[in-house]
Amino acid sequence: MRERITFVQKLGESLDPSTLKINGDSLTGPQIKAAREDRLTWALEELPHELQSLLEGAHELHIRWVSPVAYEAVSPFLARLPPGFHLFFTPGAGTKAENTSEKLCSVLSEIFGGIHCSSPTASFTRLPNNRFSHATALQYFQPLSSLSRFIGYSKDKLCSPSDSSCIARLDRLNEASSLDISYDTISHALKGTASWPYQPHTIHATSRPRSRTEVGVLSADKPKNMEPHELGISGLLTVLGQDSSPSATVFTFPSRHRDAESGFSTRFLEPTGLHPTLQIRLDSNKPPSADSYCSPHAYFTLPSTVFADKYQLDDDLFLASKNLTKLQYTSQPVDLEAPEYVMEKWGSSILVELSPPNTEKSAPWTAEIPLHLRYLSPAKGGYQKVEVPYPAVFWACAAEEGTKFPTNPFEKVNLGYDGLFGPRTVFWHVEPRPEAGKLLQNAVKVPVLDLDKSQWVNIVTAITVLIGFAWVSWKLGAVYFASGHGSSAASSKPASEKKKQ
């Protein structure tokens, strides 16, 4: 097993090397304000047999969990996704792949809790395979507010009752802003990456037996030789159990994820009704890069309770009125009529290109996304709450011809939207900043059948049907006796009189 612990401060912040203390397989230091990332890498043969058999049937499997609590990101940890549980999956081939597909949903539910998929075929949506080769085949999303079930499961499987260090590290995931778990057949390795936001952290790291642990205390930097498409990092690196003192380092690397240095918020316009409009308010209409073509986009993962109508978003005049340019992508299929309680697919994802107003100076602006609520199951009280996660908002800018973006130590791929753009696209992320509170969610109250009053609905419906049936029967009987039976009697009278004559 290999482990990498990284603390990253903002540009201009640094740490005195003398404040770091190395004692064999441990490192301690002062409290600093920084973002933190822990990454553990296991070879396939190091994993339990059950997990090995599950992963052997997968070509690619990427789990991305993002906290619903707003957080501040620091370069190079800038890639963003809507809050919730994301899964990107490409099955392998053969009988092992069939075994993986059969067990995947049940294993995910056991590990994370509350995962409601039944199988990849029934519950996942298919990503386009005619775009770019780095996209996975299938996608699944579900709102998930915390990692409490995952933490408990990991404690049972990974920590002995006496291993307080292991238990404490897993408990820290309660404060994490994101968790990524990735596997692919090329590396034959499972990577687990947890990130914490920019906040005070105490420097402390300990190497575990039979593992290589590298600790970096770094800060964003701008070396003189840095190219426009690169990010710079400088600081101190230490390999625990091997180095007696930290080593200074400075390096640059290409990165597709950058900071647009602006923010946005979202809200539902009132009154919401069953066709709510989600308004996106952005701080600036100016692109982050003046040297390349840029366009703003919003990437949504909409749960099964709500959807966007692709036919409505195909009208240029309607789009222009909402400060939208184009619906670039929507997952398929999207049933426009089905109620939520019969939906098998997890929901839908959409990528919308926004249309900022053209002004000389930077100014705030808004765009509006029309959505539609599905009919929901009955509930006590007559209302249900539907929560729609914040989208990921970014400027997509084209890098110069010939620019290459090889994988860097902090890169995130398979985010859903990155596979919808070319390999030279740079994503300048706009930070989500809620107007009220800290949750990256918008809630709407939806009227449904009240279970407390549904018995009266049944009784009144039955009485109404009986009254209707009685009225129709009475009318039919009246017609029969007035015209049908009477006509027979009238027609038989002349015949009898004829015989008498």
C-alpha cells in the first residue's frame, strides 16, 4: 500500500521547515490553514478476495462523493461536481463482468447505505460513446448527505478495535468535502482519495507497517518558467521512515481545472408550482481567460423527482429569454410523463451552455433553467420536499493548438461533463456560494395526496361511482320502458284488430 498526505496553502503562504519534526515513522508540525488531501493506493492483490472478484469484472469504476456543505477549494484541488453520490462505470467482458453487474448495486448499498439502484441495466444511464474516448459507459447519481454508513463499514473491515489511529482517521471523513474511489484495469490498482476544505489543520502523519507514506506541505506558486496552461507548486516533501528532514521542491504541471475567481448561487423563483424555474446568479459575465474562446456552462445531475424537457430547450427564442445558448447534452432516456414512483433510472444529467450579457465592465447576471416536477407518492400532511443539488458551473475554454494535458498528481477525471468536451478544454470553475446557509441544495415543497385524508377520497370515490351507476341505470330503464316496451305494445294492437276484421 502507498499513501500520500498533502497539505496545500494559498499563494503567498508558506511554512518554516524548522517547525516540522520527524521522529522515525511520524511527522508533526504546527496548525496551518490549508486544504488537505489523503490518497491511499492498493494493488489488486492486496484487497480482500470479495472486493477483488468484484473489481475484476469492471473495466473502470469511479465513485465520486461530494459534500452538500459549501466549501472553499484551493489550487490544484479545484475540480467540482454537484453534491451527492456519483458513480461512473464501464463493465468488463465475460462471466466476471456479469458477476460484477449483478452484485454492484447490493455491494454499494451495503457500503454506503441508501443506494437505491437495482442493477446497472435498469438503473444506470448510458453516457455517449461518440464523443471522446476518456468517458465511461454508464452513470449513476443519488443524493447522499453524509459518509456515516461508509465510515462504519470501513471501521468494521479495516480497523481492529484496538487500532485507535485507524478509527480516528476514518472519523475525520465526517468533515471531508469529497471522497473519490477509482479502479481501472490498466493500473490494476484501487485508489481512495479524501479531501478536506481550506481550513485550519494540524500537521500530523504516521506511516503504517508495510506501506510507503509521503507527506507534502505545499503552497500554490508561480515559478518563472511556468506556462499559461500550467499550475505551480512549491514546498516540502518527506517520505516517512526514509527521510530525516524535509526536502524542498518546486514543480509545475499542466492542469485542466482552474479557478475562475468568481462565485454563483441558485434559487427557485416564486411561485414554484409543478414547473419550477431555477435561477443561477453569477458574479461576473467576463471570461477568466482573454487569450482563448470561453463559454460558461452549468452541469446538473437531476434526481428522478425532477427533469428538464429537451424539447422546450430546443427553442432559440425561448433560450435567449433565459440567457441560455444551447442544451449541449441530456442523458437518455427521459420519460416526460411517468410519475416518480415508477421510475427505474436514477434521473438525468444535463449540460447547458449559458449566454452572458455583453457589457464593457464585469457585472453580475442571471440565467434561468426551466424544470418540471414528477407526480410523487402520497405522504402524510399532503406535501413532499424535493431537493435539487447545485450544479457545477464553469467556463470551458479552448487551450492553444498543440497543448497537451498528461495526467498530473492531483488531476480528477471521469466527472461526467469532462467527457463531453475535447481533450484541450480547460475548465475554469466558479465557486458555489449559497445566499443563505451553507447547503448546496435548493428545496421545493410539492403537493401530493394526503395519506391522512386518502380514506375519505376512497369512500367519496366509491359513493360517486355508485351514484353514477344508479343514475345511468335509471336513465336506461326509463328509456326502455318509455320507448322500447311501449313501441312493442303499440305495434301489436293494429295486428290484433286486423284479425278481428
